[in-house]
Amino acid sequence: MKRPLCLVAIAAIAPQAHAAFSTYFGEDLGAFSTGLLTNTRVAQSAFWSDAGTDATYGFEDLAPLRRAPFTFTSAAGSPGEVTTLVTGNPRVQVSNGTAGGTFATDGSQFLRISSPIDRAIIFNIFRPVAAIGFTLTDLGDTGNSLDAVVAFESGATERISIPTSTGVDGSAAFFGLVADGTDLVTNLTLEYTSPGLSDAFGLDELTVAVPTPGTLAIAGLGLMASARRRR
């Protein structure tokens, strides 16, 4: 069984129009039946290493069957606490079971998102973050896929295709993004590439990472050094 893994770094070309970031992706076909999340975990671990945290939020504290809009707080009570508003699709629902190939990759609860609404889900982040990542299940079994539309503090917006395979039921994947500089993420929207094509998928193990003062200082020194070289 082919289980593709792809780790891709994307660099900025024009700072005034593009943000600098790296993306992480790993996929396990048919994970619902095999129980194997090998490539998903490899990509997630690489993301955690660069994000500087392995803390995840699994929607376990939300009432089952709750529908968007709603807010949740990850890493509550810690310096990395982040509150996020979920909007964009009334078909976003907290689930604690399995349905049509979707499942929790950790714990017992996850978000289940259904189409054919074009905007699958929107994460409105109340505090700019340096990284965001999550697991996905059963995406692409009917031929649909997702684009991640990421908004940055500078006003830049980037559209990234999430390269999941199609036509396989119950697959699992990890997708993550880490900002490479001081331009932080303020919003992430997942959009169906084929809005009229019925598809449902699960989202779990959300990680959001705030920048540490040391990270921002190092990034600032790098930007100053780059500016000096250009002059």
C-alpha cells in the first residue's frame, strides 16, 4: 500500500506580497481500517519540532453534537494560551463517534465537517500565532480536496493546496504550517476545491504555537542582517 509523505518548504519571493513559511504533510491511506498513522505522525513530529510545542487540542471539552459557531481555548492557563473562534459552516459539528470513515486520531472527540458549503471551516485566531497544524481523516474519498487560505499580520494571504489522495475511504493525514519570520498567522480558512461535491472529513489534534520572545529576537536579527546585505 502506497503511503506518500511529503515535507515541503515554501520561501517568500517578495516580502511585501508574500509571507515566508514552511508546510508539513504526511498521509496514511485507509488508516480507519489499518489503524496505522505512520506518515501522519512523522509529519506531525517534524512540525512539532519546528513549532516548538507538541501540545494539541482535541475538542474533548466541548459538548458532543455542538455546531459552529463556537470558541475554544487551547493550552489554557499557560503562556501559550490561544482562543479561537470557529465559523464558516453550520455543518461543523463536534463528534464523539465514527461516521463514514471519519474518526478521532487521539481521544474520542473531533470536528466533523460536511460539504457542499464552499468554506469548510474558518479558524479566527484571537492571538497571532507562529504555527498551526492538525490531523485530517477521510478527506478526499469522494474526490474532493481542500485549500488552506492563510492570512498573516502583514495583510498577506497565501492559498495552499493540501495534497491528500482521492478515492480512498478512511485515510488520515497531517497538515501544518510554521511561519519562518515575524509575520504571524491571524486566520486560517479551509475551503473545498469542489464545493458542490458532497464530502465530509474529520479534524483533530489542533496545535497552535505562539512565538517566544527569543524566537522573535532571532527572526528580527535575521531580517536586519538581510536588509544590510541588500544595502
